[in-house]
Amino acid sequence: MGLEEFRGFLQVVDEGSFAAAATALGVSRTTLRRQVDALEAEAGVPLLERTAKGVVLTEAGRRLVVGGRQMEQDFRALMRGARGNDGPPEGEIRVMLPTGLLPAAVAMIFGMIRTNWPGVRVRAAFTDRIEEVQAATTDVACWFGETAPSGSWETRTFATSTQRLLASREYLAAHGTPETYEDLQKHTVFAWLSPGEAEPMLATDQGLVPLAAAAIANHPHIIHECVHLGLCIGWVPQADFPMAPGMEAPVRLFEARVGRPVPLRLGVPRALARTPKVKIFLDHLDMMRALILPAQT
């Protein structure tokens, strides 16, 4: 299979017709049809169905497109890596971060990068759809949970926090401290919705239990703020960051019976993992972890 034939096939899929794809590629329709015909001959099955309104993918064509898109992403990442230099990191590093990562953690990451690599410009974006992150447009990605971006990535656990039931002392003084799971149902609970969950589930020593939450959000920092303001009991990941001046650590409820680990994963496209810019970044991972999470429980 030639790259030119495959590129032509993907363009036809994107444009929906041979005429539009030929115009986009700057080739004749005859040339483009020959390229797709050659690709189908090599595959041994039809990839496109020609209709009066354009083209439609066959089942085999759909499978080829899924794999082909990933090949395209990996190739673009590989080309970016080939342009790397052997000196200190410089240029732009595109970082994808999870929605709700604590601002203190983001600030420390930015500060560390700026202090160690003044030639680097960070372009950060946030998402809760890690499976949609593309290797062609991302140098480093972070996310909560085990799910990783699609395609070829090198991943590792950067840190692990624990999802807990938390409440402020003011809330407990006003509403009482729940002693049983039944008591918990009488309280206002705000819950973080972990990746892959449709509804919040409380992790207990008896297994996962549906949690009737008055509010749910995929942004854990919002839940922390609500806990701090005394609005609720929060079911939310807690990392051991130093508390800001004037803030008091929340009370952990049912500590021996409720909780689950929430890994913060980090990944880089496999095609970039050995490039100087990204390799130096990964080599400093332990230092970053020590600065951001000096003590975890």
C-alpha cells in the first residue's frame, strides 16, 4: 500500500465524493479513482460504495479508516520528533490536562518548566475526554483514571490521590456527623463524577454503592470549594497539597471504610518519547512529583 493511495482514500472519505477530494488534493478525478481502485485491489475487498450522492464506507472501509487515522496521527507525531534538537528543550510544548486539576498543581508545573527551561513556551488545554486527545497535536497529556488516549502512547502514573468523603468542621457542626451510610442519605452530598461513570458510585468496604448526590461535576476543584464553603459533604479526590493560608483541612468521613485510589496518569506519544524535548521532560518527572506532591497518603 502506497502512502499516496491511502492519503487519497482518506481524502475521499473526508470530502464525501471523488470530485471534492480531487479538488482538495489538486489531482484529477481519474487519478484519484485509480489510487482508490489500487488500494481496494490490495485489500481484496471493496472499501467504498459509490452512490448517486457520493461515497459510503463499507464495513472493511470503516475498519481501515480507524486504523488509518491512528497511523496518520503517529506519522505526524514522528515528523515532529524528527525536527527536535539535541540541546535543552525549547519551542512550544503542548500539554493536555484533566478538567479540574487543582490550580496549585498547574501553577507548580508551569513554574517548574519556566524555571528549568526558559526557552519553552507552554500551551495548555483542558479536557475530560482523554480518549479524544490526538498524538499529532499533543506532546504531553495528563488524565485521571486508567483510560488512555487512543493510539501509541507511553504512559506512567504521575501521582495517586484518594477519593474520600470530606466535610468542613462548620458543616458538621451545623448538620451533625453521619455515623452510618443511612445517615449519609440525610445529608447534602456533592460528588465528583469520575471518568467513565454515568452516575456517582460510593466505594465502600462492601463494594460500589450508588450515591444519591445533590450535585455532580467532573471538576473536582469545584467540589473542594463547595466543601470549604460548608455547603456539603464532598465525594472527591483529595491530594495532600499544603493548605492555603486561612484554610483548614477538611474532615475525612468513614475513613477506614470508604475510599478508592484515583491515579493521575501522564503520557507522551510513543513517537516523541525519545526526542530530547520530551525525554528531558520525562527525566524530570520524579523531581516534579516531589515538588507537587511531597507527601501522599
